Amino acid sequence: LDSAGRRVFDLRIRAGQREFVSGRPSSTWGVDSDYLGPTLRARRGERVLVNVANGVDETTTLHWHGMHLPPEMDGGPYQPIEPGATWSPTWTIDQPAASLWYHPHPHGRTARHLYRGLAGMFLVDDNPVPGLPHRYGIDDVPLIVQDRRLDGGRLDPDEPMSGTTGFLGDHLLVNGILGPYLEVTTTRIRLRLLNGSNARVYDFAFADGRPFAQIASDGGLLSAPHGTRHVQLAPGERAEIVVALTPGERVVLRSASPATGAGLVQRDGGADRFDVLELRAAPTLTNSPELPDHLAALPPLPAHTAVRTRTFELAEHHINGRKMDPRRIDARVGKDTTEIWEVRSGDGTLHTFHVHDVQFQVLSVDDRKPPPELSGWKDTVLLPPGTRMRLIMRFADYADPHRPYMFHCHMLYHEDQGMMGQFLVL
Ligand code: C2O
Ligand code: CU
Ligand code: CU
């Protein structure tokens, strides 16, 4: 904490060398590290100050994905950090407990900068929920899942392109590690999954098909644990799960191609299966409490409170027929108003939709009530071909007539190609 009571993080973006395969160094980027960056953590109500020094030879940015903050602190394309410069955003954490993340967002170069290794988790804490595992690194573990191409064990720092959705790799890294395992010492473990990949959609499940509970989505806890056997995540999305283990057992968390639009993904090499993580339970385990029946209050944003509905069709690297143009504002929304954004993939391809600053609720998926995994706070959704989703969001607290926030497809190749727009809150 500094003298003003702010929680201060000093971060340095730098180049490095990482051996994903021993004896085969790759040129990578990281934040205070050769690859990826530290988990940042702050409490709701706390004021934070992050000093981000750019130690690489390209201009980049650092964006706080999922964070509710003023647009000048957002770290999008309008907050470039020149080589050698330091950018110091400060804001008050004002949202429920959640697993957020940070990554670069320079216009047209996000895919490459993320691919080289710039990303990390940003955990927001609130009053602990009794019964939820919460000891970081012991029974509460973040997993940053990324596919990468390793040619002869080496990563090409210039992200290669393939397929229509963008880059798909042939190896899986979890927290920057190839083929990881985790020793578990408790009867229940909480995994905070982040799809930090450029384009790949995962459908996570345990090899033995065991059930687990999803407890949180992008922007915080669900109202109650959702019992399931798999969880699908598109690039940018997060889910927290809790799984039970018995002493001495081993179980592998796997990923397969998603059920939605599977044929399309397969054409792009997205149908591959990967082992994500092996959980190795110790011979004796400490008892974890039962999961609570109730996790969080999730007051619904009712549709009738929306002042307007906007529609966004994503197709062929455009949103509503237009590419990102820094000189054009695509939407002006009123501060302290609620809107419905109706989003649709219109070109037979998988897309995603992400909005900065807000966490939204899914009102409907093709006019049906959203499934339990989409019932909580979200900032990114997967849009299978032809699917139409109605999202409701409230634009509160921050207005700025000059600095826009972004909305875009989080398939990073699409984003860099211009599948992005900007909105002002006035
Ligand atoms: Cu995860 Cu506009 O970003
Ligand atoms: Cu974002
Ligand atoms: Cu897209």
C-alpha cells in the first residue's frame, strides 16, 4: 500500500527465453517473467495503482479484461505504452469477486503480443463465501489455458495464422507449462479456468466423466453451484469449477472440441483433444467443507428497464458491415442507463462477443432462457453460427465524452482484422 492507501503493483513487460521443452529455448515475452505474468489480487472497495513499464521494443498496452473502470484506465488501444515508458492507471475496485485477467490490446497486434506470452490473472476478492475453497495455490488454483505451436519444441514469436478463426496450436500450455500435473492435498479443489488462447474453443471435462460443480462465470459467482460434467470456454471466457477427489487417485482434465459448430472447428484443426492437467491426490487428504447451496445474490437486470436495443451482426471481419475505425464512434450510451445488445454470428463461422467496462447478463439465446452456465455475470460469450443472443447491461459510474470503450470479437485474428467497434458513455 502507498501513503494514499492504494494497493500498488509494479509490473514490467519484458522479453525473455523460456524452455517449454528442455534444451529448446523460445523467445518469449512476459510480465515480470519470461512468459505470462503474476496473479494480481485486490479486494472490492480497494483503490489500486498499477505501474506498467514497457521493457520491450514495441509499443503495447495492458488491458484489464472484465474490469469496471474509467475508459482512460482500461488499457485498450487508446492507452499505448511506448518502449521505455511507464503507464500508471489507478481505479477503485467496484464489482463482485471474480476471476478477471489482463492482456495487451494494441490496435492490430493483440494476437501477436498475447501469443508471445503477455497475460495474467487479476482476482477480485469480496467477503469469502463459507464452504468455498480459497487458499491460493493449495485448493484454489488458476489455470491459464493456451494452445501453441511448438516447432521442434520452439515457439515462433510471430504468431502463425491458419484457418478462418485464426491461430490454432498443436500443443497445450497451462500456466506456461507443457504437460502439467498438480498435487492435491484436499478433498475438493477449485480451479479457475481461463481460456487465454487466440482462437481455440475448449470443452473441458474429466477423463472419467466425473461430475463437478461450476461455481462462477466471467464476472463472478453463480447464484448456486451448477452440477455438470463439462464446461465450454471460448477465448477470453472464464469459469471456476470445484471437483472432489479421493485419496491417492489420479484424474486428468481434458479438453475436446465444442459441440457447437463442431464441423466448422474441425475444418480449422480445432477438433483436437488435449490433456489439460493431471490431478494427483495425496494418499491422505484434508477434508474440505461441503459446497454451499447458495453462492451469491444475482439481482436480474429486467428487460423492461432497458432504454434501447442495439443489434450487432458479426460477419466477415466486420460488425454491422463496418470495420474498426478509430475516427468513428459506433455507439453513444447514456451513463446510468441499461441497454439490450442483441448479437449474432451472421457468416457461418464461430465468433465471440466481448464488451469492455461492463458485466452483462444473458437474457436469451435464440429466444430461449439461457442455460445455467450463462446465468451469471458475463463479459464474453461464444456465438455459434446463426445464434442470436440478447445481452443486457448497465453503464454506470463513468462517463467520458472523448475516450471510448471497445466491443469486439475475442477471436484475436478477427479482432486485429477489425471486428471491433467503440462506444462512448456520456
Ligand atoms: Cu480481452 Cu478488448 O479484450
Ligand atoms: Cu476486455
Ligand atoms: Cu470473430
